[in-house]
Amino acid sequence: MRTVAVVIGTRPEAIKMAPIVWALKRDARFRPVLISTGQHREMLDDTLAAFDLRADIDLQIMRPRQTLTQTTYRALRELEAPMTELRPDAVLVHGDTATTVAGAISGFHHHVPVIHVEAGLRSGFLCSPFPEEGNRRLVAQISALHLAPTPGNKANLLREGIAEESIAVTGNTVIDALRWACGKADGYGDPALADLDEDPRRVILASAHRRDAWPNLPQIAQAFADIADEPDVRVVVPLHRNPAVREAMLPKIGGHPNITVVDPLPYLNFCRLMMRADIVLSDSSGAQEEGPALGKPTLVISNVSERSEAVAAGTARLVGTGYDGIVRETLRILRDEQAYREMATVAEAYGDGRATERCLAAIAHFFGYGPPPTPFGASGGDAVELAATTPAA
């Protein structure tokens, strides 16, 4: 039996790794050990609970207002003991966070193969998104197996010299999690949203929190407020708990009659909110994948995207991080029914609900247990290679 250390720390990591953890638990060939850094303390615990999971080892690294360097340093330091004691056969990390980097370096330092889930995403700009793009590139260099969601992600890795035989194209497990979660919540998880199903207004699910957007948060918040002035529109903002985000946005959106500000919702309730929404307006990486999968027109608050597949498919659009682009593009699809319908189509750009199955097969193949998985997208459309894009004019 192979021991696999699964290192997570944030809510998105919990969502996207939970299906893999359960697949490993159900497979007699593997013994997964779930290690949490606690990088997203409360949001992480709630999300794991939604999947009926608990961390086997909780490192509890977070301190109030600690810097990115301090977060990475504490995660790496606290991983030393469990890595030494467990002596795992592989370390599984996901995506592009400080936890991802620390988990990968810890595995590398202990001569343990690193398996990178959601590998190969690239914006083409080292500092956008920051620090995610740099983190991904760092982890790619020390990973032994790359689980790339799409053919385009694989192409990115090949361009960087990663050996083709070390890459498996799996689809993204966020779609597996989303399909499992939709319809499971009885409500929205916040009393402020108790009337949402009876509210006849169009609902915009809006959020912004990414570190590289922080300088623009006041004007992003002002854009949310002015969009909410549109007739028959209700804007719902699940506001990130980071004090820097709250201090920048609440003065603009707090108290607006057509904006409902809530704390981050539990995962199952958030999925229900996405299903209720008419438009998703967000800088969240998960929203860029989940919105198109649900057929929701998705406006991405960013100037570049490392997830360009949905943009290419026409179900997502970059609107930039400035006030003008956000307001213009949102009002355009609110006021133009044809433009709305053109974007409101379900896209399987990121997965078909079988990513977990492919990830498990790829891990098993890595250990010599079976054949490699059939790649996601192999029988479908052409690969979409990521490239720098700009907001729609």
C-alpha cells in the first residue's frame, strides 16, 4: 500500500482535492494522509466538513495579518515533522498557493515524488495573478507527475521542457465536485438570502479578493454599487474575510439597498447561489471554471487569464480590473438579451465530471499499477493554448 501525503490549505484546494482524497480512500492500493496548513482557517474547515473530511494533521500556521513570506515559511517549517515521520511514497499538492509551494518543496527536500494537481495553467505573465503564476512555475520544476486539466495546460508544460510522459490530461476536479454538490443544500446558508428564491430581480453574484487586484478594490466596489443601481438587479457579494479586502470594499457597497453583502458561504450553499445567479462577476479562479460549467455568463475581473478555455468558448469574458470595463460589460449583457443568451451556454471546457477517475488512474500508473488514463479532451475539440488576453473593447 502506498502512502500519499495530500497537502492542502485553502478552500479551493479543499474543494478540488476532496474528490481525489475520497477516491484514494476507497482504493486499497493507497493510504491518503490529509495534511492541512490551515491557510484559510474557517473556510477550509467548513469546506472539508461539507465533503465529510477532516485533516489527519492540522499544522495551524496562520497568524493575523502575516505576510506571504511568513505564511510560506511557517508552512514549510511545520511540514518537516510529518514528512519525516510519515515517509510518504508521494506528496500530492494542488494549484498555486503558498501551501502548494511549501508542500512541493518539502516533498522535494525529502526525496519524495511530488504530484501536482491542476498543473500547467499559465497566464504568460509572471506577476499576474500574483503570486499564483510564479508558484505554478516553481512547482512544475520539481514535480514528478503533472496532472494537467486540459490539453492547453499540457501544451504549456511541454513548452517549458516538461517531459511528455510525466503529464496526464485529466480534466479539472472542480467540475466533479460541482456536479456532486449542486442540489445538496436546502438554503443559502445566510439569513440575508432567505428571500432570494422569491426575489424576481436578476441576481449578479459578485466578488473580488485576489491579491493583485487589491489596489483596484475601491473602484471595483464602486462598479458593483453602480451596477446595482440598474433596475431589477440584485447584487450578492460574498465578501472575503481578509481585512484588507473588507476595508477597501465595504465603504462602497455596505448599505446599498440592492446589494446583499454576506460572509463567504459554505460550499454547498455557495453552489446553490451560483445556480440561482443570472451572471457571475468575479476574479475567483473557481468561478471562472464553475460559472461556465453551469451555463452562467461569467465576467472575469482580470486583464489576463490562465483559464482561457471558457473565454475562447464564449461563455466567459475578461472585463479588466478597472471601473469602466466592469460596468460596461455587465450592463451590456444585462440590457442586451441576445448578448446574454450567447454567453448563457453550458461549457465543458474544464471537465466532464470524470477528472477524479483520471487522476486516480494516473497516480496508479505512476506507481506501476495499471495503464495511463485516456486523456480528457482526446476525442473532442482542439487544444486551447493559454495566451495573454485583454479586456473586451
